[in-house]
Amino acid sequence: MLAECRISRRFDPMLSKAQIKYITGLQHKKYRQKFGQFVAEGDKIVQELLENGAGVKTIFATREWLLDNRALAEKAAAVEVLEVTPETLRQLSSLSAPNRALALADIPPARDFVPEGVSLALETIQDPGNLGTIIRIADWFGIRQIVCSPDCVDAYNAKTIQATMGSFQRVSVIIRDIPQFLEKHAALPSYAATLHGNDITLTKKVTEGILLIGNESRGLSEEVLRRSSHHITIPRIGQAESLNAAVAAGIICGRLLI
């Protein structure tokens, strides 16, 4: 069986209750913070984690995935790779339709903000899919750091990680109080997305500064708007009340950074 594939160090179709409890417990932020680990799900994300070797501790995968990724798994000598049944993987997964592989990895150490180039700052983003997509957008446009308010959804939420499609490995997420952050870095131009700002199609290309995106329903707080140096808006042609936060981030980056 597995000896013929030379992939997994251990075949474990049924994990212990303690193992399952630990992994499913990491669906909650308080346990991710307590143990300093997170779960990443999805074939592509697990492949990227193995290729980069970034703090990966254990891979739980179906036999099908292991056979498809034999060479990659064999190179990961320092990573424990376990073949599990699809049923066991479903027990571990937080998704309604689990993928074929799941990784357990260490949360990297927190990084300091570096005031150079263009950064994104997010206030009270609540949807993990939105945050993950914004991280992916940042990666696409070469933005290497995102500042999140403490009340944003956790960047290591499993759904956030999945939505990044691996971009979380290349974009640092830094937690800061946004008004205090803007005050500390007042020398940097800041561009607050609002319904009543200056038309972004008339705004010059941004090469340095902070692009600010607010909560999905309320937008940016008055305190953040007061501290930002520029107010910008995406011109509206139709009748939609607002744009999705990740969509707005993508449009703004596409218009102001290229």
C-alpha cells in the first residue's frame, strides 16, 4: 500500500478523538491564537505550502491527492504526511464540500509595518471571503502588507485562507488601530474609499501611500475619514447602493496602481 507509493510516513484512516478535536478547534480564533497554528484547506493551497515549506507541520490527504502529488510530498521530508480517508477529512474540514487535502501549519511571527510603497488598510472587514479576496488582490498588484483593524475577521480563518488561493504566504497582515496608525504615519498620503470622494478616474497614479477600505455595510468610520488625506470614490453609473468591499479594493487598485 503506502510503502509502494513511498509518500506517507503513516497511514491513519481513523484519527484519535483528541487529534480531531484539536484540528477542528483551530476553526476558532481563540484556539489559533492559543496554539499558534492554523488550518489551510484546498489542493492548490496545500501544494503551495509544501513547495514553500512555510511552517507546515502535518498534511492530511486522501490517497488520490497523494498519488497526484507524489513528487512534491516525497520532497517534504520534514513534514508529517498522513493518508486519511475522505470520511476522516470531512470530519476535519470546516467546508461544506471538503477538498482532498488539508494542512496544519504554524502562524508566522507578527511583522512591523514598513512605510514604503503602497499598502492597504482595512477597517472592520467582517466576511472571511472578502478579506481573503483582498489579500489575493494585494498579491496581484504587488502590495506586500495589509493593515487590519483589530475587529476585522481573522486572517487565519480557514475560509479566509482558502479565499486567498495561497496569496497569504506573500502578503503580511498587520493588526493596528487604524486611526492611531494613520496618525503615526501622517506623512504618508492616505486614500479613503467613500461614496462622496473625488472620482478615482481623475486621481493620479499612486506610488506611495495607504489605500483605505471600510466595513462591508458601514464603510469607513468618521474618525478614519477625518484622519485620511484624500477621499476617493468609484464613479457610479447605475443604481446599486454600494459595492462589495473586495470588488471596490480591486477596482481602486486597478485604477490607481497601474
